[in-house]
Amino acid sequence: MIQDKIDAIKLKIETIADKIDNSKSFTELKMALLGKNGEISALMKNMRDVPPEQRPEVGKIINSLRDWANARLDEIEAGVKKKELSELYKAEKIDVTLPGVRHERGSFHPNTLIRQQLIDIFSGMGFEIFEGPEIENDYYNFTALNTPKDHPARDMQDTFYLTDELLLRTQTSAGQIRVMENKKPPIKILSPGKVYRSDDDATHSPMFSQMEGLVVDKGITLCDLKGMLDVFAKKIFGENVKTRLRPSYFPFTEPSVEVDVSCFECGGKGCRLCKGTGWIEVLGAGMVNRHVLEGCGIDPDVYTGFAFGMGIERIAMLKYGINNMKLLFESDVRFLKQFKD
Ligand code: PHE
């Protein structure tokens, strides 16, 4: 009787063994035989009904069936695993002879290139970077820079006001005040950032970038400014470039200067780039006005300083021969591609 059942189970295993070809159907078979409610487990449970004197004999038979089933299942499982693995290998096969997917390499925006070069040059001279807020209050952008509300110089820059007191900064010079209020000399900072003016043509954009420099210490003179600018101009425009200072006016510097570099295109003979003059204006600068120092709690009888500010787009346009500022803001890949180094 028991032997019949055992034979039936063995037959069943053998007939379906070949059809088991994945882990799922294998697990189902295993559970159907050896699981809690499986057929072999049921035989064990039925031992209760076997007369006591036959139990050792029947027990042995069932145990050997279980051992046989386990061994057979191991074989089936090994076959299934092998098959599944080879299917996986087939699916994941990589053809190493196929040509690769080419990823286009991007390039830095000319503004970024100039900004990085300037930061390199000036940090090499010991300048630290300070980045002020783009939304400024009137005090930092104008009043503290010796430009009170009724000062005519406020007309020099058309300002985007947000409220009576808040505005989009028109110059990175606002950062000078923030630094001097918080730090006592010696001060040597470089302040790059975006600035905003209501201005829009081939050489002006309502948003552009400036780079401001400020040095305050005992005994700083205009000569220090000139010497530093000479080094800067040579590094950015070329070894043969000379600088010259022309008198100018900014409310927060006294004296104020406009800085020209000798034309690096024609070497000073006169060409289209320098409009026949041999010189190109690159930045504004000057000695920090004593009122500005005083306003920040720095004694102008002990300390002096110089400041300079330049437009990054302007430097980029000059250096790379870009004739329209719009090109710097349009993100046209055909334009940007040319700046791969
Ligand atoms: N802030 C001035 C401008 O935007 C430039 C400048 C900076 C001039 C520092 C002198 C000193 O035109």
C-alpha cells in the first residue's frame, strides 16, 4: 500500500522533471513534495495510522524516499540554475567590437574662462574671494559709496529698483562696503558677480558681470595700483601690453582713473579694435575715497586703499574678438563651441 504511493510519487517526479525549466516551477514542485502540506510530508503524518509494529519498517521506507527525493530535486535544481544562468549570459552579452557611443565634450563659456583666469591671476597675488548679494540695499550700492540720494552720479547708472530701499546691485563695489564693515585692514579682496543696469545694446546688457578688487592697508598708493594692473594686463592680454591711467571720476574713489591697455591687436599703431587710438579702455579704478573709509570705521589718516572694477564680458569680448555682447547671452552652441581649449 505504502509502496504504491511511493512508486506514484517517484513516477510523478520523473515525468515532470524534464519540464521543470525555471526556479519558479522548481520551487512549486519542491513545496508540493516536501513543503508543510506536501505529499511526502503527508506520508510522515500518516504514520499515526500505521500499526506500531510496522512503524520502524514504514518509517525507513519513507525516509529513504525523502532522501531520494532530496537528491533528485538537487539534480533538477542544478539543471535549472545552469539553464537560467546561460540565458542570463546570452541576454547580457556585450559585443566589445561595437563602436562606442561618443559623448560630446562641452566647453566653458567665455565669461567663465575669463572669470577663472582673473581669479587665478589675483588669487596668485594674495586676493581672497568675496561674493556679495545681488539684491542690495540702497545704502551699500550708493550711499555708503559716497553717492547720497541727491548725488548727480546716481544718474550715471540706471538702476532697477525693487522697492525704495532695495535694488538689483548696479556694481560689485557694493561688496567693498560689506567687506570693510566686517574686516579691519589689511584687506585684499576680489569680488566677482552679476550686476544689473537698465541698458541694452551691442556692448551693454541689462545683466552682466563685474570683477571688483579692493586693497586697504597702511601706505597703499596709486603706484601700487598701477604696478598691480601692469601685471594683470600682461597676464591677460600678453607680455607686450602696457597700461596707462587717465583721470576720471567715481564718487567713491579719489583720485579716480580709467585704465587703458595698449592695443594688443595692432601693438599700439592704431586699428579697428582700438578705433585708431592704439589704446583700449579696460576698467575703472582709484584710491578709496576717505569718506568711504571713514563710513566703514577705518581711519583714513592711518590707512589708504585702492579699488578697481572691470566688466567680465568686456574683457572677454576684447580678448576673444567678440563684436556683439548678445552672443555671450544667447547660448548658441555654434558660438560656444569655439572656446574649446
Ligand atoms: N563700480 C565702477 C563701475 O561700475 C567701477 C569701479 C570700481 C571704479 C572700483 C572705481 C573703483 O563703473
